[in-house]
Amino acid sequence: MQIFPKEIILNGKNYEIDKLLNNEFLDEIQNEVLEFLKNWYDEKDYLVVHTSGSTGTPKEIKLEKSFIAKSAKRTLKFFNLQKFDKVLLCLSLDYIAGKLMVVRALIGGLNLCVAKPNSDFAFLKYEKESFKFVAMVPNQVYKLLDTPSNFSKIDTLLLGGQALSSSLKDELLKVKTKCYIGYGMTETATHIALKRVNLKDANENYKVLEGIKIWLENGCLAIKMPGLEKPLITNDLANIINENEFEILGRADNIIISGGLKFIPEVIEKKLESYIDKPFFISSKIDEKLGHKIVLVIETKKDESYKKQIQKVFEEHLSRYERPKEIYFKDEFKRTKTGKIIRKL
């Protein structure tokens, strides 16, 4: 497979790259694709990309184009994507996930259809089309569920951007589309591992893609992969099942030490997510006796009766020391552009 092929199939039309780079579309999103192609085909051997900022200030990093291409090839191989297969780009090209959709189409000779990456995305533009492969963030999938028949138009759906709620997983069990979630980050040029999320016997383990090595460093996932000069030590607390499988427990920088005990917020959240029907997260506040006390922050207007319901959930499903000492109500959480909740009180 060539990293810089001479042609691309865009919305069903075959374009010569040389001619396309001197062209301009009237369609806004196609112009964004064109701008990306100009960057991909320029003289530099790297792309400048930006992290999402979900765990801190967004940062600018450089990724070698050959490294990005290897990521695209792994995805093409895993999902058995073949030349002329129709795929849909409905993610922002500001971030690596959107860029990789274009690179996969280029390298694999795929038919790349494009649509605006709105959170209220629907198949209005392509209502008569079907797709072999589509990547979305959960907010888009929720919208898709408003018209479940849309799933019949998608063979494989890749989700990313944030963890899936138990309610979304339950809804996806009802569709025939093969649904996967990826584990990865900007530094790895998207996913290095995948798991199927809509099988009734699906577990919580990610399976690494070909050529990826994993282990733990101080409880956090470490990754070695072709193209990285040195291993990447993540901030994700993990459990290694075997050399090819792992599960993510939470982030090291979210750990709460309360009363001398260590708590992983994401582990507590997992125990609660089936019983709380609003977006929420576990955090902490400074406390004279405990050092830090565990608190729950929920996205809804303050409601004393609802508060009592949640406290009852704490009693029934959490151990004594895991139970949040306070509940904070917020009308609206701050989120990144990719939809991740910014976990701040």
C-alpha cells in the first residue's frame, strides 16, 4: 500500500491528487478534507496534531506520516476493509480520529463519503447509502439511536472519544451493526487496541492490534509499537490479562486518597452507572479529617428527592468507604470538543 497514492475516491468520484490539490469545493467539509490533503502531501515528513485536552491543556505534537500510515494499515487489516468499500467521515478533522479516516481511505482506496461532524448528525445526506465502516463519538451514536433503522446502513461502527455508559452499551446490544470501541490517544495515532461492545458475552478487555506490546509501569499501561522511538507510559491504570489483552481501571491522576485509603473514581463510577440516569463523575474535596473526601458531581438541577434516591444507591451498591460524602448538582458540565466531561468541581 502506498502512503501517498495518486488518487482518492471522494463521495463516489475518483480524483487525481495533483489536480485536486489545486481545486476548491463549495462544500465546507470537503474543503476541510482538501486542506488536510495539502498537509499530507506537502514536503514535511510529519503532521502537526493537537490533543483533545480532556486531561489538561491541549498540546501540539508532531507525528511522522509513516507512523500515522502504519496505524491506518492496522485498522484496514483488522476490519478487512477493501478497495472501493464505502466509509463515512463524520468526525472533526481538527483531531487525529478524523484525520485517520482520510488516511485510511487514501491508503486503502476506500470510497470516502463526508458529512458535517455535528452532534445531531443523522444520515440525511446519505439516506439511501450504506457503509462498510463508520467512526463516531458517543454523542453522535445517541442521535443515531433516535432512528434505529439507520444502523442497518452500517456494517461496522467504531466508537471513540470517551468511555461508553452502560445505557449506551445496552442500546447497542439491540442493533446488528458490529460495534467496537478503541483504546488509544493522539500520541499513538488513534487506537492500539479494540473491543467489541455489543456482544452479550462481551467482556471489558481490550485486545491489542498486531505489533503492539503492552505491560505495566507503576500500575499504568505502557505501550511499545512500531514507529515510536521509546515506549509510551500512559496515565491509565490498567490490569494486564495476558500479552494481548488488558482492561482500563481509571486514570492515575484521578486517584483519591481518603482516610489513608486509595480509590479509583472510575471504578466507583462503574458501580453506579446502571443506577444513575444523568451524567456524573466522582471527585474529591479537601477534608480536615480524611485529607480528601469523596464527592459525586451530577449534571442536573438540584433536587432533594433525587438526592435521597442517589444516597440510597450509595448504600446499596457501594462499600462504606466508597460512598460519597456529598453530592453536588451542576446545570451543565464543561466538555471538550470531542464530548469528554472535564472533571472539575
